[in-house]
Amino acid sequence: MATTTSITTTYAGEFAGKYLAAALLSGPTLEKGGITVMPNVKFKQVIKKIATDGLVKNATCDFDPTSTITLTEKILQPESFQVNLQLCKKDFQSDWESLSMGFSAFDTLPKNFADFLIGHASEKVAASIETSIWRGVNATAGEFDGVMTQLATDASLPAGQEIAGTTVTGVNVITELGKIVDALPSTLYGKEDLKLYVSQNIYRAYIRALGGFGASGLGANGYEGKGTNQVLGNLFFDGVEIFMANGLAANTALLAQTSNLYFATGLMNDQNEVKVLDMSDLDGSQNVRVIMRFTADAKYGFASELVTYGVVNTAN
């Protein structure tokens, strides 16, 4: 049975040669280097974690081993996912794209629409992965456990680094972001890859505060006197880079090093491979299938080096 197709378009003049889709959620976490990517993981990838204490002691003439070395590990095990769509070419015969299917009774899928389907499927997969990286739930079909989902049950996350969240607005965003940075262990502040990952609504609230609408002493004209005309470029808060992660749930945030967050997949090329199969030569049907397969998983290394906002940890 073909995927349900509803065509409500009408022909009015020359076709512009383009299809429009609803705005799709992009995947900035992968696209903009917000996470350490582990490609070509066929089955499992082990992340070794080492912790030491008491390394430095007073010098003597003898060799006297010091410190306690603790070795632990996290396992990245990408889960397999797929996209399967089936369209009937007959559905397009009465549509204004019928001309591009050819004059023969033996139709092919309109070229422009085939390209659109490939791009659309890839964009949808990118959006799905972006969401799963942060708040996916493995029990939900098409998702794997996200970073925030894992942290919600991790007892190794210090209670002092679990900041209670609230509805963030342009009025309170400075205060709330300050709570997150204040909870960061001093050993991590100033690290080059340290980022404050925030949800889209928190990012917008921060932009509004910079425009002078927050109680942050910026004045009516905002940062640099630009008011609401703030540039959406590289933003920082207390010296920490702010990274808008579209996959984060509203009013949530995570302070972490990029090197402490991991995404694993098979061949990176798998995420961009979509097959369009015309079934007429195989089973004599009028169906066209769109097929995509890929693998994905996400993990963090040390929970003790993370600060969460708006996530309730049931293990603490």
C-alpha cells in the first residue's frame, strides 16, 4: 500500500520549477560542530574515561607511586533507523506535474519532485537526529536516548550542577544563565571548547535582553546601542560561547565541553544517501519507493563536568 498522498495543487501559468516545503528544523549540533562526531562506528565504540587524584607530592630520592587511577568507560552503540516512503505515479497524472512525467502511458516520477523528495527526506532525518541527540527516548520509535535523557537518571551528576529551570524570558534570562555559569567547576572555566548549549527560546530571550528589554543594565538602546537590531552571530555570556541547539526542549540548557559530548554513526555518507526506486520494472506496479537507512547514537563522557538547566535528575 502506498504512502498516503494528498494533492491539492492547481495549475496556473508556467511552473517555476521549484517545490516549497514547510520550514524544517535544521540540525546545528552536527552542522556547526557542537558535538564530537565518531564516524564509521560499525557496531560499538568504547570511550575510555580516566580519573586520578593526588598526583603531586613532595619530592624524595625514591620512586613512590602516588594517586588513585580510576578507569571507566562509555559505550557508543549506534542504533539502526530507516525511512520508507511509497508513492503511486498514478496520483500525479491529474496534477499539473503530469506533463513532466512524459507523454507515454508508462510514466516516470516527475524529476523535480523526485529531487524534492530526496532533499525533503534528508532534511527530515537531520531534524530527527537533532532532536534525538538532546532529548530522544529510546523507547520511542525512531529515537535513541539523548544526552539530557541520560543525564536525568545519572547519579554521577553532582546535585550542585543540576540547576532548576523556569520559563526564561528577556527579563530573567541574564539571571538564569548566570546560575548555570556559576555552577561550573572552576577547572573547566576558560576551556577553549566550553559551550553553553541553550534551547531556541532561551537564545531568543538572550537576544531580546541584549536589545535593552532585560533588567541587565543595558539601557533602552541595548548592547552597543543597536536595540533589537542585534546580530545573530557568535554570542557569549560571561566569557562562555552560547550555542543554540534546536533539539533541546524549551527552557533547558547544558554547559559542557564539545570534547565531552559524542555522536556516533556508521559512514557519515549514510546520512545523505537516499534511494528512489521505480518499481515498474520490478513488479509491474506504478509505485515509486524512497528508501533511506542510517545509524546513530549519542553519549557524554563525564557527568561531573556538566551543568544542566531545567532537567530533573531522579537519581539525586
